[in-house]
Amino acid sequence: MTIHRVIRHVQRYQGWVGGGAALCLTVGLYLGLLGSPPDYYQGEVVRIMYIHVPLAHTALLGYTVLAGGSAWYLWKRDPIIDNMCHAVAALSACFTALALLTGMIWGKPTWDTWWTWDARLTSFTVLLLILLGYLMVRTVVDDLDKAARYGAVLAILGFVDLPIIHFSVEWWRTLHQPQSISMRGVSIASGLLAPLVVMSVGMSLLFSYMLMIRTQLLYLNRLLDAKKGRLLHQFHMSKADS
Amino acid sequence: MTPFLKTIRWILWKDLVIELRCRETIASMVFFALIVILIFSFSFSMDQQAAHDVLAGMIWVAFAFTGMIGLGKSFSAELQNDCLEALQMAPVSRGTLYLGKVAANFAFMFVVEILLFPMFVILFNVDVVEDLSLLLVVFSLATAGLAAVGTLFAALTVHIRAREVMLPILLLPMVVPVMIAAVEATKGALNGDPLSLYRPWLELLAIFDVVFTIVSFWMFDFVMDA
Amino acid sequence: MNTLRMFYIRWGVVLAVAAGLVVLTAHHYRVHLASFAPREVASESPAGEIRVIGMVQSGTLTGDVSAGDATFTLAGQDASLPVAYQGPPPDNLREFKTLVAIGTWSASERVFQARDIGIVPNYGFVTGAYLVGLLPLALLLFTMSRRVSLLYEEMKASRLYQED
Amino acid sequence: MSMTAISCQHLGKAYGHYQVLHDVNLTLAPGECFTLLGPNGAGKTTLLKILATLQRPSEGHYEMLGMNGQTDRDALRSHFVFLAHSTHVYDDLNARENLAFALALRGQRPTDHDIKMALDRVHIGAFAEMKTRHYSAGMKKRLALARTMLARPRILLLDEPFTALDSDGTAIMRDYIGERLSDNGTVIMATHDPEQARPVTTRAGRLRHGTLQEIALDSCVRRNDGRDMQPDDAFS
């Protein structure tokens, strides 16, 4: 039995990606927690930014990969691409949820509220709902091929919708609550920028590494399933011959 | 008439004839909406001014959920005697089937909205003296948006378990822009604001309609075709 | 090499690095960023540069704040501390404000010589955010990798797959 | 025109765990009627659904009238009719409307006379204006047959064409199949009742656990020795 070409590549390179992620995250955490000065206005709380912003960036990156992968799947119909999309969706949902949670924790000391219907938070919530819908479709559809197609269609539609959602929510917010709570852009001094960049790169690498692992997981599950199916078939055939 | 338009017309004709014979979909949508109105009036004990303020929101909550019923039925009705299979084997492009179904769904939802709007106005004692034609434009644009995405998702959920639950779960997050724009524009039209104030919302609705009709038109291929 | 053993070795290294980072951070905050209450300063007289948390008592703020030269009293729960500030013009210095004064305690003059004023750090939120952000990811990654290793073992055992 | 009407190469279909079809090869010329036999769950309907473009094979490919079954689907669809187990009629339309709609989707516009002729031929002309909700199963099957007649396909895919039909209906169905064959049409018919299919069958095959084996036609008669024939042991 052979392993898919893509999985072979993943096996070869995953160590490098994982190592890079570990290195970047270690350096990033060191810089973020110890090596950078506190912010002039926000003080120590600004350190939450170094975990929150990379999580959010990575979630968006993941969604872009999901939409691209879905289009690719509809074109090529290669199950391995579908495995990749399925893996990306679960991870993106995870990163989106964590970005929302860390955002809430950051919001409490800075805005003095856990939640506000601000444009970014709202569109991230909708994004999370779309991703959860995607994952639900994948679990309730029994036929693998159908699940893959439906999921791909959903992902692409959601990707087209995302900018429209963000735009409309932002517009609606400015209409109803003219900047009562504004997201004051943190003046990014070079001391704050370095850990942010390193953490962002680290998170993207971590995402890629987790993606490689999860794609393998889904692929191997399906491979074993197929093998079991083949054994079942052979069993039937031997019974038919006897 | 081109074969393309003919097919769309035939699908619309078929759905309308069946609906006229049974009156199942529209009747259930209207009754459901009446119950929603009833529950609204219990939940918020409103004077006329308060009702006026939240009327647009209530209207669109009711429309969205009744629309969900109509959309769900549009494809589950095709499951009797596996008629959906016959549609799938029809030698026309999937997009044609999609547009035919969108037309039928739009017709049902729009008729229900026209029936329900006066009830909202009467039951909540709201004075509506303003130009109703603009309101019709708002309704039709927003309904087109709901129907464009909803038809695709109805086709997508028709074969999966728990489709009655899955359709709103998938559809509602996607149509957030439609809901926002529809509520804002309806509010503007009901208040008799100058058009320039809520014109951007109408434009947003129009953009949404165009974008999602085109995208769904392409995507319907992958939903319907094995 | 056994896939599963490799897996545990890898995660051992990750855990060690993580533990090292935690210890380093905790140490850093304890040594450099530990703060005192006014009562502790008065009674213990710690040497070197320290941080004191307290509220600016009303009516005690004198001097020219905008020029970066002021004296005030920092009140804790049951004691207060006279502070003389000299440094860049502070943003946060006003009455009834809880803040951090950074400087040295001169036990002879019974005055805290502050060179900087900071806002009260909120380590709870920071710690919470990092734990919430990183722990689930680590747990997810751990379970996934473990499952993949087990699957490879299963495939090897059933001779479905030969490694190159 | 090519001499093969249908050709399948190495068709396979798996639903997750279970391999339903395995390496199915089949070539049919115009004028042939292939009868697919086999026990329940052998994959007969799956094979027909793949040929009817309702499902995608997981392995292999097939051609009909020289058109690829995966890439030229839209063109292919106007050349065959799949008479499935379910009848594809709308319960709330009457027979005439059902026919008009189904044929309109195929781009055909039969006249009222054509429709009346077809309904008369399957002996339900008297019920043309009745909602098909009130039809019996056999009548719906006849209506589906009338639809097939009007569509005049070059390839007929039949799934259990004789179930629900009485002897009169069976005769009409067989007549129609014979007519298509003499008109150089091609028929694939799945059934577990070889006796009824035998008069029109030119070739036969047996699906078992997803594998297709062609069998000699004679064996259809040979085993007919009076005792009840079990579908499963029909040709073993």
C-alpha cells in the first residue's frame, strides 16, 4: 500500500515547520513577555496584543486557505485536498474562537467591558458561525464525496460574504454608536513591533504544522477505512467463490 | 424565447401550479408569521411609539423566519417520488434550474411579505402614510438576496440529516448583511426619511443580490451534480 | 525508531522549553516588577529600585506636575507614604488615581524618591489571555499528533504500509 | 457513428467503508438489451445511477454514444432516459401536466395529441386530468413509461421496470423495449426476475458483491424447471 505523494512531502517537511514554529514562538514569547517595554497608555496589558493579534491574523489566513483549497478541490476533485480543507476549517474555527476569547480578555481592562458589538468582533463572530456551520455539514453528511462538495461550496460562499459582512457591520456601527468605544490603535513603536511580527510568523508556522498533522490524521483515518472496506469486499468475494 | 428562459419559466410554472392547488407553503408561512407577530406583542408590551421604533426589526425577523420555511419546502417538496433526481438528470445547465427555483422562492416570499405587511401595520397601530413604492423596492431587493443564497442552501441541505435545523444555521450567518441593510432601509422608508439617507443600504442590497446570484449560479453545479 | 517514542521525546522537549519560559517569566516579574504596598516600604525599608502601588491622597499633590516635579502622598490600605517625584511630565498623576511609583526609598529622609510613574499592571488579564490562547492549541496539537503516531503504528502493525 | 452505445471501463464505487461496485467492464452496441441480474444490494441500482449521471464513480470511467460520462454530462443527458424505481411524477399535477413539464425540461414540446396518444398507449388515457396523487403505483409506473415514450431516448436505463405492473402493463413495457431495440436503441435493465426480462434480453450479466460477470442467455431458460426461483441462486 502506498501513501499519497502529498503526505510523503508533509512527512518530510513537517519537522522543519514544527521546529520553526517552536523557535519563533519561544523567541516571540520571550520578547513579548520579558523583552519589550510596557505600553505608555495600556501598561502591561498591552502584552495581550502579542497573542491576540497573531491568533486573529492566523484565523483569517486559515480562512483564505480554506476558500482557496475548496476552489481547488472543486476543480481537481482530489480527496487529499478535501482532507486539507476539512483540517483547515477545524483549525481556523479553533483559532477564531481563541482570538475572540483573548480579545474579550483584552477588552475588559482596556474598554472595561467583556463584549461590544464592534465591527471586528461582530464579523469574527459571524466567521466563527460560518466555520461551525461548515463543520456541522461535514459531520451530518454521510457520503464523503457529498460532504466535500457541500463544504467547498459553503466555504467559497462564506469567503465572498466575509468582506460584505465586515463592511455592513462597520457601517451599521458608525450609524448607531458613533465611536463610544473606539479601538485606539496602539502606537506601534519598534519595541512593540518586533515581538508582534515574530509571534505572527510563529503562529502562522504553528498553524501550518497543525494543518500538516491534522491532514495526515484525516487522510490516515480514511485510508484505514478504505482498506477495511477492501478487506470486507475480499471477504465477501471469498464467500461467493466457496 | 430562448430555451434558457423557457426552462426557468417552466420550473416557475410548475411550482406555482402546485402551490395554487395545495396552498401549503404560503398558508404555513402566513400562519407562522401571524404567530410570530402574536409572540412579539406579548414579549414587548408596546405603545405606539415603541412599536414604531422596532417595527422594521420585527418585520424582518418575521420575514426571515417565514422565508426559511418557504425555502426549506422548495426542495423537500421535490423529494416525493424522487423528483429531484429527474431535475438532476434534466439536460439543462444547473444554473437554469437554480434561476427557476430562485424565481419561485422569490415569488412565494414576496407574496407572503405583501400579505403580512398590512397586518403588522394594523396590529401594531403604526401610522404609515409614506410612499409605499419605495418600501416595495426595499422588500424586493432584500427578498431577492434571501432567495439567492437561500435557494442554494436549500438545495444543499435537502439531502442531509436534520435539514430543517441546518438550513437556518447555515443561511442566517451568511445573510447578516441583508438583514442589517433591510432593517435600516425599511426603517428609513417607514419614517419617510429622504431617500439619500438610506440609499447606501439599497445599494448594498443590490450589490449583495448581484454578487450572490452570480456565485450561487456557478456553485449550484457542484451542489446538484454528483 | 519507534514512532510513539519519538513522539514522547519531542513533547518532552516542548514541555521543558515551556516550563523554562514560565520559570523565567515568573522570576522576571518577581524580581523586576514586584511591587510593594506603602506599609511594607515603611516597615521593611527595601533597598534599591522598587515599585510601590497606592492611591494619590486628595489634597496632598503639590508642585508643578506639568514640569515633572511634584510631591504627594501615596495611600495604601492602612499606611501612606510621602513621595517626591522628579522625572518626565507624567500623564497619569492626579488625585484619587491608583498608580505605580518607581524609584528608591531613602530610609533616612523617610521619602520615596520616584523617577517614573506607571499605571497599575494587570497581570491577571495577561496571564489569562496567554493561557487561554496557548493551552488549547497545545492540547489540540498534542492529541492530534498522538493520534497520528498511533495510526502509523496501527498501519505498520497490520502491514498496510511500509516505511521507506 | 461509433458502434458502441455504452462502454464502461473499470467502474468502481465505494461508499466510505463499503465497496459497492468493483471493476465493472461492459460494452454494448446499439440494438442490444443487457439484463442485469443479481440479489438485493448487489449494486444494480448503483451501476444504473452512475450511468444516469446521478452518481460519480470512485474509479474508472464510462462513455455513452462517444460522450464521456464525467465531462460531457449536459450533452449526454438528452440522449438517455432513466426509468428509476421511483416514478419522478409530481403528485399534485395531473398526468398531462406531468408529461408536459418533464418533456419541457428536455427541451421537447409534445402536442396535446402526442400526449393523448402516449397515455392511450399505456392505457391511462381516461385518467389524464386526474391528479397523480390518486393514482395507484402501477398507474404511476405507466405514466413514467408514457413519459419515456414521448422522450424517445437512444439509451434506456431501466431499474426494475416490471415491478408494480400487472400483466397488461408488463406486456406494454416489453413491447416498448422491443420497439426501441429494433430502432437501434440500447437498453440496460436491472431486474431480479429474469423470466419477465427474457423475451427482450440479448445479453445478460450478473452482479454479485459488486462484480459483474457476463452469463450465457440460455441459462435463463435452463434453470426454469418449475420450482420457485430464488433471485440469489438464479445462475449459480
